[in-house]
Amino acid sequence: MVKHFDVIVVGAGLAGSAAALTMSRSGLNVCLIERATAPGEKNVTGGVLYGKVLDDLIPDWQNKAPIERWIVKNGIGIVTSKSLTLFQFETKDFYNPPYNSCTINRANFDLWLAQQAEEAGATLVTNTLVEDLIFKDGYVKGVKTQRPDGELEADIVICADGVNSLLAQKAGLRQKDIAPHEVGIGIKEVWLLPIEKINERFGLEDNQGSAYEFIGTFLNGVHGGAFLYTNKKTLSLGIVVNLGSLQKAAVQPSMLLEEFKGQPQIQKFIEGGTLVEYSAHMVPEIGLEMVPKLYGNGVMVAGDAAGFVVTNGFTFEGMNYALASGKAAGHTAVHAIKNGDVSAKALAVYKDKINESFIGKNLETYRKVYHVLGNPRLRKEYPQIIEEIAKDLFLFDEKPRPKLAKMVKSITGKKVSMWQVIRDGFDIWRYM
């Protein structure tokens, strides 16, 4: 028997559940389909959520959502085999509500958000793989699942099925397969530690948290970085490296992770902990250059499936973009269904909403940052230069100290020509 819905959302991640919740609250008949046995079960992201995008959707989310810790310390670390140079930002403004960001466990958070959509009236269907789309007269009119008689019809389908969205391809929104250089592979370990140890090592109290990003020589020239986030009773530690760069370097990502966590200053953070989880996942990497067409007749694409991830060189954001794009797709669908027009022309409003929001503006602003971050000197020569400058700054050996400018010029010139430093600096200034 074929069941008809106003809208079918494929993928109960942040984008899909935000879309389903938005539409259900507006009275639409929504089906939210998830391939895992529970929302969040297959999502391994262990990161930082900038949750203010939820304020208008769930005004009291900060009191109800299953967050881990509220971030009060943010830092960028430059790592070599022997040293860690840490640039940290801490402010009292982040100590109290409304908090700026938090760490979350996606298995818990995704389940909670999907339940909010379900409570609003959405039909949540789990353990169901969507294999294809149903087309009729040039319109997407539903989905085909792996279940017997598993066809479901709808006026609109929202594809929120992850970075390698096969449905976006089947809908004609993405014209080609995703290339290795367009995605990264993230590997995450979760380390169990007593709360008291976490608070002591990171200088935290109660539910306060820290979030650190790292680059350095541990990457062996591969384009990428590492992270370390505090949760309630655990630490999320891992790397995200570009798949294309990884293939060229012919190294295993697990080797890079081992080198990172074996670095003496990083090792101290997890010392005495117990490894309780190990996972890997693909993430979109290059921002605007991999964003597909966002809409068609009876279809839209949101979240990672749309490539909505932005890095400015200091932060890596995707979850807030997923939530915001899900809401935008949901509002677009509500308007289209109520007006009885689900054509590509009507759904083009979705792209306008994206372009007018922080999603589109940030994607445009940082569209070239990927090329700057791909500079191998950021993960080899420059970390070594920073280490040597720091050593000369803080080392006392009874010799006269040279002027800082002379010291920097002398050390830098041994690793990279001043002309190359100027060119790299110009690229960073222009694109970041």
C-alpha cells in the first residue's frame, strides 16, 4: 500500500530533523526516514555546536537539549614533535547564558531533535534505507525504500542523506561523483576520564568546556588538522584530513592520528584515560565549490548533502549550517505546499533563503580558504619556525638577545625564503 505525505525527509540528522520539525509545526504531514535503527546512531561527529540557530525553533533548547559542556575556552595549537604552541581565547562573556557554543554527543543530540519533530507530528521511520526516488512527469514524487512494498509518495522530498548524497545525484542536482579532494575523512577517538581530571587538566569548572584545533608536523604534509574537545566524562580527540591529499601522500590516516596523540604535550591530556570509542566518517571540505544545485521539481537538498561546511582557518563549522539549512528548506516547503506549487521555480526561494543567510554569505566569503589551507608549509616549515622563535624568545643562555625582527628574519630564512613568506602572507590576508 502506498502512503502519501506532504513531504518526505531522507536522513534524521540535524538538517533533516530541523526541516521535519519546522514543517510539522506548520501543519504539514511529514515523514522523516532514517537508515539507522535510531537517529544519530551512525553519526560519529564529536564536535562543537553553535546552537543559537536553534533559538527560534526551540527557544528553551539550552535547558532541554542533551549537551555535554558549554565552551568557555577556544584555542588553536601549533604542534611539532617536541612542542605545542597554543593560542587560547577565554572570556567571561562565554561563562553564562546565552552560551556561544557547546560540545555534543550526536547519538544523544540527534535522537533528541528527531523526537522533537516526532512530538510535533512527524512520522519517524527508522532502519529504512532509501534506494531511489520516484519520478512522475518530470517531478520527484516520493521515494523507494528497501522494504517490501516500500514506496512512499510525497509532493516534496528533502534530501538530507549526508555528504555522499546519492539522492542528490539521482535527482539531477549533483551532476558528478564527489572527487577525493572535495571531502575529508574524520577519525575520532573518545577517551574516558574522571570529571575531576578533565576539569583539572583544562582549567575548567562544573559544565565548562574547551575546544582546540591543531595543525603541525604530525600531518606529514597532508592537508588537514586535529581536534580535542571536552565532554562531560570524556574527551573527543581526532583528525580530519583531505582524502585527495591523503592519497597523494600515500599514508594511512590512522598513522597520522597515532603521531598526533603520541606527541608529548597532547599525550598529557589523555594520560590515564581509557579508549572507549573509535570511529570514522566522511565530511565535505571545500565549501562553495562543491555545493550542488539546491532544488528541482519537488526536491531540495540540505546539510552535508549540500556541502554546507565552512572553515575560516580557525573554526570548522557544519552542524549549525545543517540546522539552518534544514529550517530554510522546511519553511520553503511549507510555503510551496500551501500555495499548491512545488515546481523548481517555486522552490527556488530556498536558494534565496540560503544566500541571504549566514550560510551563503560565509560560503562566499571563505570560498578560497581551502586553497590557502592546502599550503603544505602550514604543516611543516611554519610550525618548525614558530617552535624555534618561541624557544629563542623564552630561552635564557646569558647571551645578548637580538631584536625580535632580526631573530624572526634569521630563523624564517633558514626554512622558507622571505619572498615565499610574503606570498603566503598575502594569500592568507586576501582569502582569510
